[in-house]
Amino acid sequence: DRLKESKVYMRALFDYIPLEDKATPCQEAGLPFKRGDILQVVTQDDPTWWQAKRVGDSNLRAGLVPSKQFQERRLAYRMKMGTLPNPKSPKKPAYDQGCDKAGLRRSFRLSRKDRQGSSGEGSDPGDPDFLTYEEVTRYQQRPNERPRLVVLIGSLGARINELKQRVIAENPHRYAVAVPHTTRPKKPHEKDGVEYHFVTKQQFDADALNNKFIEHGEYKENQYGTSIEAIRSVQAKNKMCIVDVQPEALKRLRTAEFKPYVIFVKPRVPESRRRRSAATSPGGGEHGRITDEDLQEMRQSAIQIDQQYGHLVDRVLIKEDSASACAELRGILERLERESFWVPLCWVR
Ligand code: 5GP
């Protein structure tokens, strides 16, 4: 029966522990898995329990996993009973504001369309916000295809903008940023379309209304934003576009056109940079030292992003120092061009 090898692959969007599953017909036959694991679904004959193997697992025997439909139904029920937090009304997370110059608060006004069904109760089992499985396939970028979009998100203290700039500066012919729009006046040394696209407030507001930005925010009474078109124009030059965004923007960017590869940068603070008291400002003012309170906030921020957006992340990059994080990012980018990766099936069909 190995003649017909199943071609159905699912990325698990939740952790599954058969021994804790009261509904399973046989706990011992269950296949445990973690969010992010790729499952090869061997049969979907039963509407409630699929048989699956974990890709990369040496265990050849398939195990029972809840079907997508069944898992959705369970989640819908739990949400109705109030035992599942509603993913549509999450607590306000604390994101990385350390990646911008002090004082800038990025605000991300996504359109109503992007916050799918935000007015509803969210108990429709067909709702994409029910984290069950996502059907995936291997994808390798061909030489004649546009490079994939690389999206960096970071928790507090990750300084993803700096990381992005650094890796691009090393290889400007291969990687580039999307040139942002701004309403601030052009400085004498700046060129329109290079540092920024300089636009009037009127133009900016119109573009924002027309959903042209993946994100936009205000800084010192000027508007700044990155447009979808700016990403396209980098890709049109056959360069890999790297953007650093707040995680809210992910939904908007997860399209077949961009095929984003999402890297979540989490800082790790070495012992030598820790200090005990909170006498300095967060982010480590004095000699770049970081207090226990800062550390706690950084951890909390990483946990929140992981909970809310972890299922959209392809790769976690632990950043201890700028140089090694940059080298690791460079390695990832090189592999992206050479190797195949799992992507949602709907991106390639
Ligand atoms: P400057 O006016 O000095 O060039 O930039 C001021 C601030 O605007 C910087 O801290 C920069 O990070 C921020 N900024 C630049 N581009 C963008 C963007 O596309 N979106 C947002 N939200 N902020 C930006």
C-alpha cells in the first residue's frame, strides 16, 4: 500500500497532545505534534480522525490526528463556551518600538477588510482565524520568478530596522528596502524616490484611504508609510525586498504575489549586559545595560507576539548581538534563493 503515497501536507497551527484529548477513539494511536510541524496526511477517509505522519520523523507508522473540520468545530464550541480566548479581541501587545528612533510610535491602521470579520462573533468554523491546519507544498523560487518578500517582525528590543539596514548594506545589489513615503520636507542632500517618496499631506491621506500602504505612522507631526507599490518596484528590479513591520501587517502581506518568508527576531540579552536596578530608561540607557524590569518586558513582548502571530512565522532568529544576527540572516536569505520551502498551497496553485 505504499504505491499511492499521499501528497497532502498540512502545517499544524496548534500543538496536539493525544494523551490529553478526551475525544480521541484511541489515545495510544494518536500522533502528537507541535505548531509548525508539517504533517503528511495519509488518509482523510474518516471525517473526524485523519491518519498522518510527521515529515522528518523516522517513525513510519501513521497516527491519528483530529481532522481540520473536527478541530474547527471543537474550537468554535470552546469559543462559544468562553473557554477559548477570542483571537479577534486580543489584548494590546507591546511591540518593538526600539527599532525606531526614540519618540516614534508606529501606528498601524489596517483597513476593515484586513481585520476579517471583526464585527462578527468569530464562531464560524470556516473562519481562517481558527488555528487548525494550513495545506502546504514545497516551493522553490525559480530564476525567472520574482524573489520572495522577506518580512522581519521583532519583539521589544530586537532592533529589526538596524538588522535590515545592515544586511542590505552588505549586499545592496541583491537586497533592498521598500522606499517609504513621507510628508516631511525633503532635506538638501536627499533625492525624491531614494530616501523617501516625498508627497503632500493630501496625497498621503488619499493613498492611506485607498489602502496603498502596508503600514503607516506619524512621527513629529509628519506621516510616514510603506506602500505595496514600493515593494513591487524592488522586486521588479529582481532584488529581494526586506521589510520590517509590526506583526499586524502580516495578514496583508501573506499573498501569493509576495510569498513572504517571515522571520521573527527575538533578542537574547547576554549576562554581561544585564544590570539590577531600574535607574535608567528602558532599552538600557547607561552603557547599554538592561535591567530586570526591561528583561521582563522584553520577554512579555516576545510571548505575546508568539501567541498571536507565531503560526505565521517561518523562522525564529534569536539575536544576541548585531553581528551574529546579521550573519545568520544573511545565511537564511541565501538559502531562500537556493532551496525549497513549505508555503501555503494556495500560493502556487
Ligand atoms: P526621518 O524623518 O529622520 O528620515 O525619519 C524619522 C522617523 O520616521 C525614523 O525614525 C524612521 O524610522 C521613521 N520612518 C521612516 N520610514 C517609515 C515608514 O515607512 N513607516 C513608519 N511608520 N515610520 C517610518
